Amino acid sequence: MTVRVGFLGAGLIAAFHSKMLRASGADVAWAGVYDPAASRAEEFARASGGTARATEEEVLDDCDAVYVCTWTSEHQRLVEGAVARGLPVFCEKPLSVDLARATAMADAVEAAGVVNQVGLVLRRSPAFNLMRDLVADPASGRVMSVVFRDDQYIPVQGMYGSTWRGDRTKAGSGTLLEHSIHDLDILEFVAGPVSSVSARSANFHGLDGIEDSVATSLSFADGGVGTMVSIWHDILERPSLRRVEVFCERLHVVMEEDDWFGPVSWLRLGGESAVREGAGLVEECRDRGIELTNPDGEFIAAIVGGRAATPSFADAVRAHRLADAVYRSAAAGGDAVPTA
């Protein structure tokens, strides 16, 4: 079964998913692509072998599944258009500009019964999957502390060139929602449920409603604590980087810099220590029975197999709920806010 895939939006992230689809080896054909900037759609079509379309409707009419890769405020409208046609839909993160609209989108795809997936791709990262496996081992004990730093130059410039991310009417807000929704999702993926947050935010670039520095204190349901810092700076020479450190009762594990291939290093009670990165990290995951799948290939496999895909819109709503709690805390001067 060849799945004809359409794209709404033809920017950097659409190109990324197109390349990941090709790398997955899935049986897909590139159907239509639409972008408000016709030149971008034409460039995407030349690279993928698809066809640039004049309207969104033409794309939706000529595909079996669609990727929504536009600016955030457009996601809900386009997802609803896909759902009305019964199309499987892959939506980039964040789902929408706020929790209410993200929840409405999740309700819509659930009611329609269509296959749905969200671009929270770090759940497929070998580095984070290895960390999760180490932390989940009963020999590690309980999670005591997590220290998470995520930094990136503000993406209105450089290779991203996403000027819309400086416009709150299109982005909703700044670094926490547009970038670190990944981090909120992966925090619970690795370390377990967060029960409450306390946060402060700042704005250095002077873009209305676009925070560029957020510091969050986290309380985990099992008793652990943590901190998460998200920064949009101006150091163009420094790409998007993450560093995550987890202390369990009998384990210390760190993921440095590359959030896909590490390195990941760990030390256990008793002296076991190791460092894995690149191909060695992937091999370690396979030795442990950790399934590593291409997120875009997983979307197509779910369509062909008639099964649910992950992470789903419902999974993304949980990350939105955490983001909403962080924003409410920051607006209240750092008061603790429950995440239930």
C-alpha cells in the first residue's frame, strides 16, 4: 500500500520530515504541498518529487495522509480540515497556541477516529530511550533530582529564519511553548509524572509576549525534584543543545549536548560505569531490547496497520498541560501550580 503524503507548510521542519520519511524506507509517494510562500512550496516539490499546489484544499483532496507544518496558530484550522476528510494527520508541535485549543484538537481527532501523531520526536531519541531504560531499572532506585538545560539561538534568525516565532499571534508565546514543549514531554517520559511546577520567565529580546528565558522548579509525583531552564539566546555559533542530568538513589546518568546520539554516561552503586555515543549508543539500546523507530516511518506504519500512532495528540495535550501550569506560575510570580 503506497501512502500518498501531502504537506501543508514547506519550511525547515517540513523538509526534515520529508527527509525522515525517505530515510524510513516506508512505501510513500509525495503528493501535493502548499505554502503561503509559493517559492518555498516549489522548492520543496523539486526536492521531494511532489507537486506544488495553489491551495490547501488541493493538497487535502489529493493525499491519503497529511503533515501540518505551518506556524502554530494555523494548526487547529488545518487539522480540522484534514479530520473532516477522514485523513490521518501528523501535526508539528506544539499543537496550538494554548491548552484549550490543543485539547479541542485532540478531541476532534479522537472523535473522528483518524490515525494521529505529533512531532514530539525526542521520544524516538536513542539517547533519551537509553536514559529512560537506566532510570526505570529497579536497581537504580527512585528519581531524586533532574537538572535539564535546553538552549538555542532565537529562531527568528540563522538557519531557522522563522520570523513568525517572534509574533505572538502566530506562535502564541516563546521558548517554553515553541521549543521546550519537547522538554516537558521528555521529562515525564524519562523521570515520571510531574505533580507541580514553580516558574519565572524573562524577555530580553523585547518581542511582545515572546519569553526567551524560563526557569522552572519541578516536583515529581514520586517525591523527586528538578529544575528546567529554557533559553533563546543570540549565539549563532551555538546550535540547539541539551544537557540532562538525573540522580537516582543508586544511579547517576548524564546526557550531553546531542539529544539523539549522546554521549550518555552513567555510574551505578558498586562501580559500574560506561559512556555510549553515536553507533555505540544505538548498539547499547538494541542490546537492551529498546526498540528504536523512525518517527515518520512509525506514522506510516500505523496508517498501513490500522493502529494507533505515538506520540498522539492526547500525549501532546499532557505536555501542553504542563506548559500551561508553567505559564500560570510565572504570571503569578513563581507560585506553585499543580499539573493535574
